[in-house]
Amino acid sequence: MNMKTILCKAVPRLILHQKVPVRLLKTRLMSTKSNEGDQSIRRTFSTTTTQSSAVVEQTYVYSPPSLLKPLPMIDFFATSKPAPSYKFNYGATGYPKRNRAALPVQDNHYMSHQVGEDAFFLRHDSIGVADGVGGWSSTAGSHAALYSRKLMHHAFLEMERFDNIDDPNFSLYHQVNPMDVLQATYQQSMNEAQDENCIGSSTACLAILRNDEIRIANLGDCRISIIRNNSYVFRSEEQQHSFNYPYQLGTRSRDRPHHAQPFNVKTEKGDIIIMGTDGLFDNLFDRDILDIVKKHVAGYTIPGNQHRAARVLDFDPKGLSDSIAKQALEISEDKRHTDTPFQRHAMQEGFYFQGGKADDISVVVAVVQDCEDSPDRRF
């Protein structure tokens, strides 16, 4: 039989036959390298069908580009994770010094709490304590309790500004510096003290929580400690000009907020912060406080096993502050052969002192927890 073939490179190929039955032959896929110098891949797709009068074979040739761009690589492990958001779950306990009646302070508008001549404030993102210097008691017009109360009151208000969307400090939430807060607090307290003819001075300690960092400013003999997994990870030191003469802010004092010690400490969920005035740390050693914390936390711990680690349940910090303050109070009233930090310091300075030191006792306990509700600070 006569056959005519039309064949062109890279175009459909048509083969004519006559009187061939209608049937489907096959479909095939072939990939071969071209003979050209660019070594490109030649893919040929051929299909053959039959009709009553002809067999049609179609061939399609596809040559991809010689250079293929690689797919972009994304390193998910190199992407920085968002900083964790934490808050304080807090509690506080205080005992005023017995047999010494501090002048009361009206609670009309103060956002701080008074304990004798001590004062403290509590917030979800910050805590602070102040110890009014009792050496002013013999000076006319002095009011050490009022001055320390003012310091903590204005520290609370200064921190409130970072949550007020109408305040310029709202946009500076993450840049807050406790040294700046202490400076603003001091200035406002001094202005009010001068207007009210109030004489006094006070030590101060502030701690501000931002993401996973605790920022601290400490001036004087108040102290702060951070406990993680039943061990200390941070302990501040007192600032003293001489024995029992701490750095202080207020009337006739040469000390200023910039003399405070600044600290930045990375924190984790579950960290326990212990802050207090010298009435606490003059009567209890750090090991004594740690023992109380361990005993208290043990009551809220689910033991671990080979399949899971031990887990600490949430607990009320007020219960822990009660235990610490109560122990400090008992030691402060014990004049027997009790060994205390204040007794050791006195003996080192050549002063005879025995037993605990009677003083106002203020204890603040804060536990770092996840913060599930944070304000949107985007503009």
C-alpha cells in the first residue's frame, strides 16, 4: 500500500494509512538528551490513534531552559522567637516594730501600703519597698513613715503611666528603666515634702518585669533575691556609708537616685522573687529564707518519675510571704543566743549585740507567671 509521511523536527508528525481499523495503540513518554551543545533535556510525548481512513501520530518535544533557578531555602530555626510575656503573681506581709508607734498616714489617696515606717507597692509588672529612716524620730517636723509612703506611692503612679494609652510613656513600655522611675519618684516626693514641710528620708528598692527580664534599682539596705528551682540565681547587696548608716533619699541627704545599684536579670516562669526591708534581712540569713521557700514549695510539688519531671502547682505568694515574715518576727524578738546577720555585722564593727534586731518587717513575694493578656502597643 502507498504511504505518505510528513516529518518535521519538533512539530506534530502525521502518518497517513488507508483502510486501517479504528483502535487505540498506546501512549508513551520518552526523555532523551538532545544532540545540541547545551545538553538540555528533550522530552517527547507521543500519542497514536486510528481513524477509519488514517493513523495520526502526534509528537511533542519540550526542551526546558538550560539553567534552572534553585528554590529559595528558608531556615526556620534561624528565625528569632518572640520574647515570652510574663507577669507577677504577688503577695506581701508586714509587721511594724513593737513598742514604737509610727505616725499614721491617711489612706485616702495613697496607692502604697504602710508597715510602721516601711512602705511597699504591688503591681502585675513591678514591685517596690522602702524603709523610712527612724533616725529622724527626734527631729521636730519629721515623718519618716510619710516620706517612704510617698516614695512608693509615686513609684506606683509612675508605673501606671506605661499602661495609659494617652500618656507618652505608653510607647516606651519596653524601654522603661528603673533608675529613671526612681528619679521621677524622688523628685515628686521631694516636691510634696517641701510643700507639706515634711522631713524624712528612706531607702528604696524597685523591680520591674519586662518580657523575660527583671530590671532592678536598689538604694540602701533593702534587698532583693531571685530563687529558681530551689536555688539562688541572684542576690543584691546592701549599700552602707558605714555600719547601720544606709544610703537614703530625702531631706539633707547627699544621696541621689543615680547612686542606686542597677541590675538586669533574665528570668523564667516559676522564678520566686523575695524583696524586703532590712527588718527581714537583718534577722534571717539567706539560707534560712531558702529553707522556708523549699518547705513551702514542696507542699505544691507533684513528684516526678521516669516518664515526667516534677511539676510545681500554682500557689498563693501571700502564704509564702506570711511564713517568711513570721519567722523574721520571731527571731527579731529573740534576745537569747540566736545567731543573726545583724549580730555578726555588729560584732565585725566592734559593737556588742546579741540576738535578733527589733525593726519594721516588710516582705514582698512575687512569682513569675505567663501573661495571657497584654495590651496592643502597635501604632
